Amino acid sequence: VQLQASGGGLVQAGGSLRLSCTASGRALSSATVGWFRQAPGKDREFVAAIRRGSSTTYSESVKGRFTISRDYAKNAAYLQMSVLKPEDTAVYYCAVGKGSLITSTLFLKDSYDSWGQGTQVTVSS
């Protein structure tokens, strides 16, 4: 599967952005899709995931502000980000999980085997 992440940009604190992840070569409806982010000098960290049954999981740092969703017809997944903070600045990556993932494994980078190229999100204060 090939993934393409887009929708990043520069936004002021308190603003919103919607990231898109489009896929080719595999139906995202059959997969767990995750969003991760990596800030300069930091490790890549889990942001959100949506499983085949459309259940969602979020990191504590974004819960209540970000929403992950998918569009079956467009074979895409999205990350709606609201009330953005400067600490949300990072390169955001979408990824497809290795088979069915239990909740405790959603947060692990090694649970995903296909990654998009990333899209930069910069939040100014």
C-alpha cells in the first residue's frame, strides 16, 4: 500500500487543520489507520488510530481536540485538528497497521508497516 499524507501548513494557535491520508493498493476500510507525529529532536509519537470497526483511540495530549475518521468511498483517512497549540508542531505521518491490533499495541510504531511521507504542521504562538 502507498500512502500520501497532505493538508499540513502554518496556522496560529487556536486554529484548525484537517490532514488527509489517501491510499492506493489496499482498501483502508480493512485496516487500522494511525496518525503519528515527530517534532524536531524527538521520537515519533502516536497521535490517533481508527480500527476496522471504526473505534478510535487518541493520545492524551490530543484527546478532545483531534478527531480521526475515514471515508470508505475515497479510500482515505483524516485527522481533524482543532484548538491547535505550538506543541502540536511536527511532521505528521499516517500509517497502516499490521493486521488486527489490540488497543495496547496501537501506540507502537512497530505495529504499523506502511507509512506515508509526512506533512508538516506548524503552529505559531
